[in-house]
Amino acid sequence: MTYDYLLLGGGTSCAYAAVKIRERDKDGTVAILGAENEPPYDRPPFSKYYLWDDAKNIDDFHSKDETFYPQNNVELLLGKCATEIDRTAKKVRCGDGSEYGYKKLLYALGSEPRHLPIPGGESAWVLRSAEDSKRIRNAATKGAKAVLIGGGYIGAELASSLAGRGCEVTLIEAGDKAWARFPSSAASSAVTKELKRKGVNLLTGQKVNAIENGNTVKTDDGSYTGDFVVAGVGASPRIELAAEAGLTPGKSGVLADSRLRTSDQSIWASGDVVEYHDLRIDAPYRIEHHLHAKGSAEHCGMSMAGEDGDYKGLPWFFSDVGDLSMNLRGYPERAARSVLVNDTDEPVVTEVFLFGDGTVAGVVDLRQDYKAQDPIMEKFGELILARAGVDAVPAALGELGIPIPATAF
């Protein structure tokens, strides 16, 4: 079978690309090809809401209601692991011997969780899929001991969720605090305090040397045993098939232009794997987050169906740890300097980031009232796209009702 549109990966990107294709092309054949047996689902709930509530099921977080696919003639080819992309024949081959032709292909294979390169590192559980989360939830009974490695987004969210379930949680982090590499030090400190408030035993500055018997973590300073061990130490984009197919690589992803087209004009890329030319910073850029997977896929879907144009999406991240909601917009990691506008004990953290030329690079906002964050993100998105200078920031903050220290700017 040859499809007009073959969406490879089976995750969030594929669902949202299919929606945009169908809005513009009612008749073209569409199929989603993925290794998991589950229809496309949104991943963020599986380190948070799914773990909080035993009444939740995996299908509560499907990207689209299951009726969407048959009603829109989108075929689901699930449980099929792609092993080769033959660009000459325009076919994708799978491990079970099946093959599927395409006229246009979306490459959206996402990321693979990293395992620690230490003795016993492969024995640690990871959290990437819905099934991973289900396994953790089943083990996380009240009083169970969990040892987590890595205090980044996933580690901090998981630690908070498990503590909320009544688990005894030990979180081991190599840096000096949770979110050690996060661009806002004030937000990192607030998250660190929140984890401790939730009862998490946060051990910082610890190097993990080995995992013994699948449940005992050895560090330079001690030994920590749990009923289960989970490593949240990042993920690597699944770019092997693209490389084997001869698509031009970037530094860490599949290289694409500002339209999200790869070096093969019949193949688009979205989500974690795509390293696209970002028009705002005029450079290749790759990011990993749910909102990027959704936004970049929607653009690919429109482009594949004939509505071509540049991708103008801006990075927008979110994370929830305990009672705190964090939102990030733009490129704080590329900023030359920042201005901390809010840093209170509530806590409320608002930090504005500026490029070297004085234009707005981004914003980080952390607070309990998550409903207050959307207007902040929207406003700073406008400022970033408009290449607004620092002089525009006080007025923008004033419109948002954010008090500005007299010495801030």
C-alpha cells in the first residue's frame, strides 16, 4: 500500500499532523506508523496527572479521541517498528517484513531515553512511554521506596508525583540543586525548595557509580536502596533511520530548513528529531518538548498538504513540580544577560532574558497560579518575534500587572 501521507513515529506529532492534513486534504490517503500498540498520546501527563490519579487510564490522554481516525480515514499501523527508509523506492520497511510506500513522509520518531553508562545502568527503569509510567504507578504503592537518578524536568516531576502518592523518595542529582542546568537559577532554587517541602530526600552533588541488583544505587558518598530505581538523565533523538537513509544530519538532529523540510523534499521532520533553521535566531535549532512536537507537526501537516511556508513557532516549555507551575518562552539559554523581576517567598519568579543586542530573548515564570502564565507567555512571544528591545519590557510587565523593581532596568 502506498499512502499520500505516511506519518512515521506514532506519537504526538503524528496525531496533530494528521489533523492539519485532513483540514486541507479530505481525500488523500493518510497512515500513522508507530512501534507502540497505543494510538498517539500526549506524554506530559505520564510524569504527572496519570501518576497522581489511579482512576486515570492511558486513553484519557490520547492526543485525539479514538473516533477521529476512522471518521477521518486515517489508518493506524501500530506495533510496527520501522527499520529502513528507502528513499529511492519511497518505502518504509518494518522489522516484521511489512513495507509501506509514501508520496510524502513525516519523520517524527521522537527520542530514546538514555541509560547510565555505569555498571548496572541498564537495570534502572526509565520514563518515556505510557507503559513506563504504568509500570512505575503499579510499583508506587504507599510506603514504597523509590530511588530516582537525575534532578531535571523528568526527575523532579516524578519525585513530586511519587511523594504525593505516599512513597519514600530519594532523588540523586549530580549538580548543586534540582534543575541544575536550567537558565533561571531563581526558578531552580524554588523547585529545590518545593521538592524538599514535599518530603523528597534530595541529595545533590552526588556522582552515581553503579546500580547493584537493580535496586541499590552506589554513589561516592553512600548506598541507597529502593523497591525500584528510575533514571531520568535525558534522551537522545532517534535519528539513526534518517542517517542510514542519507538525510543530511545536523549537530544532533535531522537537518531541516525553515519550512521543516529535510534534504529530501518529500520528507518533513518534526518534534524532538528536527534540527530546523530558526528564523528568529537565524541558526539551526533543536528542542525537546510536547508543545514543540505539537506545533512543528501542525506546520508539517499544513505544508505537506500544500500550504507551504516558514515555521515561525517559538519555544514554549512548561513543567509542574508539586504546587508550582513553570512556563518558559523563547531562548533563555542563548541570552547574554537576564533581569530578575520577581523573586518572592510565595514563590513567584519572573525572569526576563535579553540577547547581546538588547532585544528580548525570552522569559521564565514560576508560580502556583498557572492561570496567570498564559498572558505572560503570549506577551513575551510577541516581544521576541517583534525583536523588541529592553525598553519595551517595563511597559509589557506593567500591562501584565507584574511589579517592576526600581533598579531592574
